Amino acid sequence: MSQPTIESILHENRTFPPPVEFSQNARIKNLDEYGHFYDKAKADPQGFWAELAETELEWFQKWDQVLDWQPPYAKWFVNGKINISHNCLDRHLTTWRKNKAAIIWEGEPGDSRTLTYAQLHREVCQMANVFKQLGVQKGDRVGIYMPMIPEAAIAMLACARIGAAHSVIFGGFSAEALRTRLGDAQAKLVVTADGGFRKDKVVPLKAAVDEALAHNGVESVNNVLVVQRTKEKVHMEPGRDHWWHDLQAGVSADCPPEPMDSEDLLFILYTSGTTGKPKGVVHTTGGYNLYTHITTKWTFDLQDTDVYWCTADVGWITGHSYIVYGPLSNGATTVMYEGVPRPSNLGCFWDVVEKYGVTIFYTAPTAIRAFIKMGEHHPNRRNLSSLRLLGTVGEPINPEAWMWYHKVIGGERCPIVDTWWQTETGGFMLTPLPGATPTKPGSATFPFPGILADVVDLDGNPVPANEGGYLVIKHPWPSMMRTVYGDDARFRRTYWEHIAPKDGQYFYFAGDGARRDQDGYFWVMGRVDDVISVSGHRLGTMEIESALVSHPAVAEAAVVGKPDEVKGEDVVAFVTLEGEYDPNDSLAQELKDHVVKEIGAIARPGDIHFTDAMPKTRSGKIMRRLLRNLAAGQEVAGDTSTLEDRSVLDKLRGGA
Ligand code: PRX
């Protein structure tokens, strides 16, 4: 159960061909068929995407140009008019899917709800009309800070319907994190709930919104729409706060979808980077609709009888693309679950699989490692025979966890799709197609058709097989991020300048190292920047450092990741204090709580080490590599000759 190291992955050479019966019934049945699509897309990307856009989606008006590529800015389906909520809802109502379950929702306390496509459409239209009543117009931004309840998806679709952009903020983020994100997007409305249930506790979401709005920078927010979930008492600010059920009662369910330009803003989603300030990743409408639609259909080999469940939260890109938009655009049944394994029910995921006959199950390696720890008896006690396909996302999966997933959850009959992608890519970049691709545990295998992926050196030259390099994409794709909200320069600098363009070739690089093996399989090796992955969640070390330094006791902070059996990585902070403060346990606790307050519980440092000085280079740069070694309890490896003061290292060794 150790972390995937380059070593462990290099030694992995087992291959699992798709089960014959699976392939026979699959949409894409073998590598030749995959190769056919891949080659076709490579030879004529625009023709490939245009044909799919034509056959898979409904447009109000056709585009004049498939792709306008002014590197690094792409426009897809130029002048096409479309609405993603129409493709996710209205077009299914004229078919038998009208009465098919669109969302099956299970609440943590055991309550549940099923919304058919017709019912979901109705609720979305009502919420869209309520938004309009509250003054939201096309082009405005709406913050969504919700538990995992159907209204989270309803709010997203309602925004899309009227052409407002949503910015979903994960319900685990703190009031302060919420405030900065709402402020950056200048949101006009916030949709929230009184609270949510998480791990047998109530999360007071509305109170966090109140706190966020009490501070500066969010004056743009003039209304808050509150969904009743926990029924806990909350403060309702007269004139600003409104109960959803009150407004829903009096509103029409007739709300035609706004014809949106293909390139109109669909949503902003904040993600961590290498500086303190989170980036607002911008996604637009037409290309995102197409790409999430087709990747859901092919990668999950979606059939009309499937009951599909992705365990992510809608607050992350996985929830956007593969709980809400991709599945609904395909007319699938998507399961939403409010709970997570918790002391009162460690086996709750398997209860959900059994109860609803889930056929496709998509989760994260960190969850799988936690399941292994909880014990096989939990899944073994439930009937999981409905499952036919498994998926993973979020971090490299260690081969041991892959094998456990394959045997214990998949009963050795379900293919596993290990999907590599990012908030910025909108949809899967590297992934097996389950009926076609022989899988190797720990490899995300090959690029999706239309994706030109490569592993290159800093000059953009492909590296030889089995050598590590930078994972890049060499041709624009429909769901690529368009920019960083309000900061084009940061967009160019972060993603397009790390590897300089050459001979007109641009390289999209977003931080991962990888290698390709002798068979061409891609093996993602993890981030090469100062981003760490805690339970599959991306955290910028700078972001946590900024939070620490905002505490009066802290003079300087350096944050690194330390390998953790279940979480993948844990946060470790090295801190120097202002003169008048003494290092002690209660201050360490106070600093941990401070990070939770500034960012949220996901960023809470596991360890805080107080130190008199940081190991720095002569130019003043903190040598994180050394701190990483120390945090992991390893010998300090590699060159230390650039250290400005070598005694710092000895002191840290003694103290850390
Ligand atoms: O490092 C890669 C890792 O997660 C990062 C993207 O994080 P985020 O934008 O939060 O999106 C997570 C869900 C798509 C990537 O840069 N990552 C994601 N999927 C995989 C992965 N690493 C290895 N294998 C994967 N399948």
C-alpha cells in the first residue's frame, strides 16, 4: 500500500486485456477501432470534432468555423449558438428518456430522491426564473456553495440556462476561501443551503456565507438563495436572504434556454497553483459540452441501462464534468451521494451500489486506499454484482490499490479506466477505452482520440521511451481552459511558457511529469511543481504558506508534502516565529486551526515544525527539496552545496 514511486511503477508489467464479453458489447471494441478514431482525429482534428458536434449535440445555430486558434487562445465552433442545459435536459424530453431517472440522490442520513428528466427540467426552469427575479442576467456570475444535494446540480444548470456563469466553491472550503473566490468572480448571487451532512456532523454552510459576506471585497453579492437541507436554525438577512422553497412556490416552470454563443463563459472553477492566489479556470460552452459528452460516452462505454455513479463532489471539476454535464448530456442516470464513509457506516458506498444497482463506479485512489484499510468485509458483505466498469481519477494509482480494486470491487470482471486530466483540461486527456484498451495497473494508457499528448524535455523534444519528462498536449481540444479569469498573463505564463513554443508548435503544460513505456503507455508520475495532492485534492503549498504567514506569530513558513498511506500526501509546515512568540504545542494547534479557517479542513497541516531558520540558497530561495526529505524522515539527498548556511540543516535535522 505504499505510494506509487517511480520504482514501483517501473516494475509493473502486468497487462489486463478487456474481458471478451465486455468488448463484444462495447461502443469501441478493440484497439483497431480506437486507432481508427485516433488517426482520423490526428489527420483532421477539425473535421473529427465538427462531425461529433453535429451528430452528438443540438445547436440553435451552426458554427461558421470549427476552430480559431490564436495560440494560446482557442475558440471552438465560432458563432455557433447552443445551450448546455438544453442538451442536458430539453432534448431528452421528446424521447422515452423523459421519464427516465436523471438524478438518483441518496442523502447521508438515508433519505433519498429520484428526479426524472422531466422533473429535473422543471426544477431547473423554476430556479432559473428565481435567479432572474433576483436580478441575475446573462453574463453575471453566481457563486454556488452547497452540500451534495440535487439542488447543487439544479443551480448549475439554472445558471447555464439563463447564461449566467457559475462558480462552484467546494462546501469544505472556509468562509475566507469562499470570500476570496466570490470576490474574484464578483458574484452577484450566492446559492447555498442552511447546512449539509458530512461524516455524521452538520456543516454550517449558511453561517460561512454570512461570515464571508460580512467582510470587504464581496459587495457585488446582493442576494443569497438558501436551500433548506438540515433544518438547523440559520440567520436570514432581510432583503438579502431568501428561502428557495418560498420563491419556488410562486414561480413559473417555463423558462426557455438562452441561446448562448459557443464561446460564452459557462463557468469559473478555482484551482490551486504555485502562487498564493487560486486561479479561476475559465470554461466556455460549446466545446466543453461536446468534449464532456463524448468522453463520458466512450470512456464509460455508456449504455442506456447504466446506473452511473461518480463519488466526487460537485465542488470539483470531476463533479462538473462527470456527475452533471457529461452524464446528463448523454441522457444517463447519474447517482449523487451526500455521504462519505464515516464511523457510523464505513460500508456506505457499497450500500449505495447495492441499493441502486450501480453499473459504473468512478472514484479516487485515495478512497480506494481508505477502503483497503477499512477491510474487505465491507464490500464483501454487499452484492456488487451489478458493477460492470470501474474508474479512477485524481492521482496516480499505485498498482497494489489497482489490483485490490480489480479483485475485491470489480470481481475480476470489470475493466478499470484510469483517467488522467485536470480542472484545466475540462475532460479526460489520457484514458483507456474499456472495451478496447488492455490496461496496465498504474497507467492511464493512451490519449483520447483528438488529444495529441507527448512527454518532452524543456526544449519540447520528445524524450526516449521509459525516460521521465513533462507531460504536454500539442493540439488544442474543445474543452481546454480558455484563460485564467481576469488574468490572461497568468494563463500564458502558467500553462504555455514553461516549455517555450518552437516552430509554431505550442505546448500546453500544467505541471505533471510522466514517462511512456516501450508499448507507448503513459505513466503519470505526479506534479513537478509546488502543488501537493492531499486525498486527491490539489493544494498549492504557497497558498498554505500565505495562510500561515497571515497569523501574527509567523515570520516565515514553508510547506511541503509528506507521503501518506491513505491520503497520498499530507501537509507538513516548517515555521519560523516572530521574536516574541515561543514554539509550543498549543501554538502549533492554533496555527493548524488558522489554516483551517483561512482555507478549509483539507489544508490542515498534519505536522508543524518550528525552526529558527529555513534552508535557503544564496539567492534566498527556500530549498523545499531538503524540507521534503526531512518531513518524510529521509536522509537529505542530492546536492546541498548551494545552501547559504549549512548549519541550518543540522539544526533542522535535530529538531524536525
Ligand atoms: O497531478 C495530476 C493529478 O491531478 C491533477 C489535476 O488535479 P485537479 O485539477 O484537481 O483535477 C483532479 C480531477 C481531474 C493532475 O495535474 N491527476 C488527475 N488524474 C490523475 C492524476 N495523476 C495521475 N493519474 C491520474 N489518473
